[in-house]
Amino acid sequence: MGLWGGRFSGKTDPLMEEFNASLKFDQRMWAADLIGSSAYAKSLKGAGLLTEEELASLLSGLSKIQEEWASGQFVTKNDEDIHSANERRLGELVGSVAGKLHTGRSRNDQVATDMRLWLREECVELLGHLKSFIGVCVERAESEIDVLMPGYTHLQRAQPIRWSHWLLSYAWSLHSDAERLSQLLKRVNKLPLGSGALAGNPFSVDREFLANELGFESIIPNSLLAVSDRDFIAEFLFWASLTMVHLTRFAEDLIIYSSAEFGFVQLADAYSTGSSLMPQKKNPDSLELIRGKAGRVFGGMSGFMMTLKGLPSTYNKDLQEDKEPMFDAVETASKCLQIAAGTLSSLSINSDKMLKSLSPPMLATDLAEYLVRKGVPFRETHHLAGYAVKMAEDKGKPLPDLTLQELKSLHSAFEEDVKKVWDYERSVEQRNALGGTSRDKVAIQIRWLKEWLGTASG
């Protein structure tokens, strides 16, 4: 008999039993379920509903179940879900006193509690993976700070930048993801237990005790909301989707940079695969899989939002659809963050190829800024620099080879010192406002991130 079987006299269709069951995927919450049950047993003792001996028996049984799950010895039977599996096994171990554990507790508040406990722990793990990726970015940025490369807009060469500046752009992006996850964690960490099926617990269990026992920062103040609220899952799925979007952009850049046409980076063999037909191929499958897996995370989020849309208040069985997208998003984001960090930490760069890919037209903006420093309005200098580019193209020679006389034909403000413009290192060093690609401003970014990571020296 299931946890709800007393109302029914007929047998459940076997297909309905399979359709209704969730053990195959929610069993990963076994530890959270046992932790929640242990705390609830203590609250029942505090409410005078269990004796000291009964509490000791329940806690001993729950501990034994924990050992069975941890060692892989737990045997599932025809259990509907992880909650009924643990309760069934508890009865086998301690007898009828196991039936007291569900006093005043519904699977509605039990499930909601288990999910929050489970996701809370996973969020902490994900924060660690985010910091590991950011740490790799910072470490490489610091050691390779002098490497210059083309910066791109519209996938066209734009201006010279530092390779380290590119690395840190993704470090900061995932830093924002870490901030969002930390903020979300506070909303995950709210206690629903003690709300019953919907109307509240009739036995005056101490919910503040439960919150403290389970490490929740606060208590959900309304029992109707407590059993039905899945905003924390929707928000987590959005977080995972956005984080995956950031990883796909990182992956796409490196896929392009690793191509023969660019040749800026070479992936390690550990994160590459070959072709079944073409022996010369070295494919960036680690990065392509990161790019591809973003779709499934986003799909889980959009699907779950449609599950939530229009649900009547409190608990509805539709909410069983909350777990699989959450589990999948956690697993996918976790693996992708680790693979991204491993790929980045092990790849090699071709700094000479990066430098050789810089071209004089990328300094056209510097030419305009040269005239600005001579007192010419920028809108005018922008056009003048464009005319200079066109002149060089028409004359069939590189932009730096235009003579001073030719440049003066465009504007009298050009002088001999215009030659200094054609220096890539000088160009990046002039981007010296906070957040720019000059060496000292990149070093400041590194220092800030190291302080955030807790790895700054001194």
C-alpha cells in the first residue's frame, strides 16, 4: 500500500503506477530526505509526540538507512518515490514506531524541504566550480599579461587588446553568475517543513527549531505558499541557462581561435577528439559539447515555466515535473564548468600568431585619437581616419606607409610624431581608464579577482 492507499479499494493500473512513480530520478535526494526526517523526528519529540526511546529508535533507523544508501546496499522495492522508500525501510528496521514519523507531515512539505536541502548543497558545489574557472582565467591572465591579440566586433578585426583582457572578460562574466547564485541561495534556503499538506501543522511543532536544525536562514511564513512555491527552481533554471549562455560564448571564441584559419590556441589532447575518417582532424569536442548542452538547460527552463503557468494554488501533481529539469541543469552546468576550466587550463597559445594577426587598419581609431589630441573634434577625426584608410587602399600600400605630406593633404594637424601611432603596444597602453586593456588596468582586474577568490598575496 502506498502512503495514500487507505482511501482506495481498487488496484492501481500498473501503467499508472509507473506513470506516477518518481523514484528512478528523485532517489538522488536520499540524503536530504533522511536529514529532514531526522530533524522532524526531533521536533515531534519536542512537541511531546515521541518519547525519548521512540526518538532514539527512529534516529537509529534513519542512520542505518543512510549507511545503506552510502554503501550502495539499499534495496528499492515497489516504492513510489524516495520518501516512501525510506519510510518503508524505516518500518522494516524499527517497526510500527516508524508510522509516527509522518505525524503532521505531508509529502507536500517533505518534498519541498528535500528539494531545498538538496539544491542548497548543489549550489555550494556550483559556486566552487565557478570559482575554479575564474581562478584559471586569473592565473593565465597574470602569467600571459604581455600577449597581444586582435579584439573583434562583428567577428571582424577591431582593435588590439591583451589576451589577458579577453580571459578576464569571461572571468567577470562568471563572477556575475557567482553573485547571482549566491543571491539565489538565500531564497533557496527557506524552510517549508512544518506546513503540512497546505493548512499548517496541527501539533505545534517548532518551526524555528526545524530551521536551525536544518540550517535554513528563514521560515516560509505562509503554509499555502510553502508547499507549492517552486520559484526557487525556476530561478535556478534561469541562472543555469544564463551561465550556460556565457560558457557557450567562451566556447565559441575558443573554437574559432583554435581553427587553422586563426591558430591562436591549441587544445590539449585530453579535451579533443579525432575523426573516424580523416586522420588529420583534431576536433574541439569539449567546447562544442558545452555549446550544444546549453540548449537542453534552456529547454528545461522554458518547459518548467509552462508547467507552472496557470497552476491553481497550493500543491498539484504537475509539480512532480520540477525535479528532472533541476537535476539535469545541476549536472549539466557542473560538468560544463569543470570541462571549461580543464580545457582552458591545459590549452597552449600561439602568441606569435596572435601578434602577426594584428594589422595596421586596426590602428585607424588611434589615428583619429591622435588628431583629437591635436585639438580636432572627434567626429571630424573619425572621418579623416576613414579617408586615410581609403587613401592607403587606393594607393595600394599599408596605412603606416602614407607619407606625412599625404596625411597633411587630409588635415594640417598631422605632424612627424604621427609615426608613433603605428605601435600596437602603445595602442593598448593608451586604453588606460579603469576596465581598459592597458597593462596596469588589467593588473588591477587581476588583483580585484584574486581578492575576491581569496588568493591575493600578502
